[in-house]
Amino acid sequence: MKILDRYILTTFLKTLATVFVILYFIFILQAVWLFIAELAGKDLDVLLIAKFLLFYSPKMIPLVLPLSILLASIMTFGNLAENYEFAAMKSSGISLQRAMKSLMVFIFLLSIIAFFFANNVIPAAEYKFLNLRRDIVQTKPAMAIAEGQFSDVGEYNIKVNKKSGDKGEKLEGVTIHKKAANGIGNNVVIKAKNGVLVNQEESSMLQLILFNGNYYENIIPKKYEERRRVPFVKASFKKDIINIDLSKLNTVEDESNITNTNAMLNVSELTYTLDSLHKNYDKDLVSFAENIYQRTGITSFTKPTVTIEKPKKASDTADLLSLLSATDKSRVLEIANSNLESSRFSIDGTKQEIDLKQKNINNHWLALFEKFVIAFACLLMFFIGAPLGAIIRKGGLGLPIVFAVLIFITFHFINTFGRKLAQENGIPPFLGSWMSSFILSPLAILLTYRATNDIGLINMDVILTPIQKGFQKLFKLKNNNTPK
């Protein structure tokens, strides 16, 4: 490796490492803020929180890595241009493409690593992350109940004054409000001096054992005049056991249940799953079509015979309903209307089910394509950032950050827009995944061309020259018309 290649590669790697660490830390803080409700005030130890963030952090790589490459490229080549190092290279006969050669090889290898990372590491981390969120209550049952405030746990709101024990399983001053059946208000209140949380790791049930308490329940009489008396039932107990279902706690809120699995699959697993999904989708369509056909009551279709008859009189062309009595006519119309409503209800219900299955298929296609998009995004951001840095000739953290943020926000916005549109079956999943790459690729080509040919970011002469000539003609014409 030549000295120049080593120098440029070393400078770029130092800048990339610094930028990557800073951006990665920022995105991790954003994750902490996103899950602060699940982490704060629930007696989690440092190791469990570290494991939580460790399993969440790999999904940040598709965002952090392209942005880091873009910013590092602009800063590196901007510094070289600002310090006239590019001028020295060009005077020695070294072109921009030659200066970028070592970095091209490195970015190409990095994009391959990014693909394997997205194909193997991210699915495994996503699987462990989702399972950790589901199992964290079973691992530490006291996490479900915070101290000194009401915690929403299934169909109960539970408050404890103090928790103790190795896992916070011993409770003091327990107050429980049981939610009403309609979800509005509560009619049952349970108070106990002490309580114990008992949970088996393989079970989704949390058992709350209460000691020395009272049970209160408001009674709503059927007669309205008796409701003003506000009757209630009170009972005391030495020991009471409440079973709480934890299966609905810590459910994943990032995506719908349909899309929870595709992020855990690699390319081969996604290909196999998509084949099964397409077969089931086609089978459901055929089954629905046959079901609608059977509803018509038509057993077979026969080719109608064409006969030429003499025109009938107007009195002979009456419709079939006119041959029936008023009672039979009403019954026929009611049956026809009922059949139509039944068919419409079946079609609407099946359409929703088919749309959900199509959305599931689209999400799996998007997950498949995005593993390749991240690799291409690394190359794309380099070929945008490197020539842009050479053009603007500014290094540091000022102007490069502005350009990097604007370009990456555009890339991320188009990517999100295309993904959402593809999920709703508005465009093919392939186009939804690659839309941002297709739109920004011409920009990379344009910037590379302009940087190679020593053309600025915007050729102001094209804009200013016609204006200057216009003013010159105007002043010349005015001087000619001025009397001497």
C-alpha cells in the first residue's frame, strides 16, 4: 500500500470511528428515552438494563452506519481540499478517483460486512430483544408493580407503599382497584397490610397472595331510586390469592403482531416463509371464490342457445315478479336482499383478512430487500459524501454536518415513505425498499462527475453571466440615448 493510500485511509478510519461512536451513543440515548417507561422505577439491575440495550442496539446499525460514512466522507475530503492537499495531489498527476481508490475498496468490504451483519446478527438480536421484553416480568415479577404509585397490571391497578426482599416480592400497604367489565371506572377495591408475589419463570401467571385485608365492592341496584343510597359490600380476609395474567404485559408496540417475526429471519428463512405465505394466500383466494360461487346456487354454466323469435307484444314482456302474487313477491325480494347482505358481509370480512395477509407478505418482502439496501446505502453515502467534501472544501463539524443531516434526512424520509406505501400495497415492495436509493443515485453520479472535473457545487456563472450581459446592454443603451 502506498503512503498516500495509507494516509487517506487512516484519516478516514479515525474520522469514521469517532463519528460512529458519537452517533451510536446518540441513538442509544434515543432508545433509552423510548423505553424509559419500561426501565425506570422498576428495580432493574444494571446487568439487565445493559442486556436490554445490547439486544436493542444492533437494529440501530442500518441508521448509524450510512450516516457515519456520509459524514466521515464529507469531513475527510473536505479537510483535504481545505488544506490544499488535493491541489498538491492534482499537481502531481493524482486524480480524485485515484485518491478514492483505497477507500472504495474499504467501503465495498464494509458494505459486504454490513449485509452479513443485517442478515445474521440483527435477526438474532431482535429475537432475543423481543423475548427479553416478554420475559422480563417473569424474570423479575416485582417489575410489574412500582413502589408508591398505581401500576396498570392486566385488569388491576395496584399500588404498594413499600417493597422488600431479594426480588422485591414482599409487599407492604397494598391497594388494588379492579377495573370494571366495560373498562370504565372500578367498583372493587382491595386493601391489605402485606402481600407476596409468587411467580414461576415458565408460567405467564403472576400470583399475588394478600394477608390481613378488606374487600370492598360497590353494588349497582337495578332500580334507579335505590342507587342514591350507594350500597356496597365489605368483607375481611386473613389470606386472599389473586392470579394476574402477564401474557399481555410488555407486548411489542413498535409494529403490529403481523410484522413481529420478519425482523427475526435471515434471507434463506424469509425466502422459505414467503413461499409458504404466497401459497396460503393463493389458496385462500381460490377458497373464497369457490365459496361465493356456491352461494349463488348455480351448479354449472351452459352455453345459451340463440333463437330468433318474433317480437312480442308489450303485454308479453312483463318481468317475472309480475307473475307472482304480492305475498310471494315480497318474500322473493326479502330472500334476495338477505342473500345480497350476507354476500356483502362475507366479502367485506374476507377482504380485510386478505388485506392483512397481503400486508404480512409485503412486510416480509421489505425485510428481505432491506438487508441488501443497507449494503448499497454504504456505497451510496460514500459516493455522495466524498465528492461533496471535495467540492465544498470545508472540514470540521460545521458545514459537513449540515449537508450530512440534510442528505440523510432526505434518504430516511424517502425510505420511510416508500416502506409505508409498500406496506399498504400502494407500490411493489421492491420499489418501496429501493426508492430512496434510486432517487439519490443520480445525485451521487452528478457530484462525482462535478468533483472529478473540478466544477463547483453550483455553477454560478451559468446564472450570473446572462444577468451581467443584460445589465451591460441596458447601461450601454442608456448611455447611447443620453444627449451630449
